[in-house]
Amino acid sequence: MKRVFTLTDRAWLGSCLQYKWQNTLGNYIAVAGSDSSVKIFDRHGQRKNELNLPGRCVGMDWDKDGDILAVISDKSSSVYLWDANVNKTSQIDSGMRWAGLTHLKLYFHSTHTRV
């Protein structure tokens, strides 16, 4: 296996990390540690964006096309979204708490997109 790059964020030392490669294209990797943030890197290891969460990341996944990253936090009812096409973040208040939740599907009628 070839090493592409190394993540050296000091906040992650000794912690268990979650990560998700972008679907289809694989241009981005999203990484969450114990520092209540999700950092998004391109395939060369350059940081593209950072989502600061109110608590620990308990889940994240890309939509089927790899355009939108959805992230949930244990201390918020919001779903945090990052759009890879325009490098923009947004959030949607779901009114739900995420502790113990393992699967969630969102459908945006305006764009006919599933996350």
C-alpha cells in the first residue's frame, strides 16, 4: 500500500479517529477526532475546510455522488453539511438527538438529492 500523505494534527494524538473518503471521485477525506471538529483534506493532504461542532462527531457520510458530506454531533440536533463543489458549509436543524443513531437518510426535494 502506498502512503499518500500523513495527518499530523496534534489534537488527534492518542485519539481514535473516524474518517470517510469521498464517494466516486475520492478527491477528499473527512477526518473527525476527539477535538469536536471534522477536518476535510484533499487527496494531497491540504486542508480544504473545517467544521467546528458543539460536541463529538458521532457520524458522517457522503451522499452517493460524493457532493455533500453530512455530519452529526452528539450535542446538537443539527445536521452539518459540506458541499464539495463550492467548499461551503450549512446546517439543518432536525429536532432530533443523535446518541445511538446509526443510520439516517435525508432527501432534498429542491435538488432531488439524497444524503
